[in-house]
Amino acid sequence: MQEPGCQEFWFALSAKRNHEKCVAEMLRGKGYEEFVPTYRIRRRWSDRYKELELPLFPGYVFCRFDPARRLPILTTPGVVLIVGNGRVPVPVEDAEIEALRAVVASNLRVEPWPYLRVGERVVIESGSLAGLEGILQEVRKSCRIVVSVELLQRSVAVEVDRCRVRPAGTEVHRAVMHAGAGGQQ
């Protein structure tokens, strides 16, 4: 429970590789809200295939806390540091965490993706991810939307149907467009 006067924000914690889930469990045990976005991948072993659940951001755990009370976070085994500018922690935008949560909960194919600085920003118009903004990358018959965490310069990709995507910052009025185009020859 949050104390009066506390300002809790989401922060990215650098954690020891392959310890993300353990760090998250320890933080949860201390009463903190934590988030380790994961994806499923099928890997081939010498004699079989195995489905694994891996972190979308290897080496990172997201945690909500008051930066003035960060000592319990830093003393958690497996936590290396709080991502920031020098010794000053920099919060992750709530909208970025919510976008990641929506992507992970969507049951669509999700995978890590290189951070992109260029590309068109788009909005998904319908479906379970309606309203989500991301960067568009075309892939065959579908679109790959990339959702980024600016602070970490990391991204994840999710594939959606082309018909569900429109450029960000535009309001598409299909009826007006059709009426204007259909009346002239």
C-alpha cells in the first residue's frame, strides 16, 4: 500500500541475465509491483523441440516504486542498478508499460525486436490491441507493429492484419473519403 506523500513510478532495473524471474519474485515478496514481459519460442534441441518462455528484455525487470525509497530495490539479490542518467533513476512512461502489458496479454505472436528510430508511427484501429500506437514494419500479408521503451532503447514486435492499422495522428473518415471520390469522374 502506498504511503501518503509517496510518488511511485515505473523504473527499469538492470538485473543479472537469466535471473529476471527470480528478481521479480523477490520484489513481489517485498510488496512491490513488478513486471517481466515474456514471449514464447520453440527451440530445437538435438532430439526434440521445446517451448520456452523468455524475457522480451533480457537483463531487465520493471518495478513500480518511490525513487526516494530505492534502497530495498537496490539490495535485492540479482538487481545490478536502476536504469537512469548517472545516479538519477529515470522513470519509464506508464503508457509504455501499459502498451507492453497489452501486447503480452493479446495472445498474438510477440518477439524481441531491434530498437528503431525511423519508421511510421501507426495506431491499431480494432481488435484486442485497438488504440495501441507503434512503429510500422511491413511483413508479407500482415503488419508488424513495434512497441518501444525509449529509456532502454529496446522494442518488441507484434503482427496484426493490415486492415487494422492506420497512421498515427490521422483520423480516417472513410465515408467522407468515399463520398468525395465517388462523386467525381
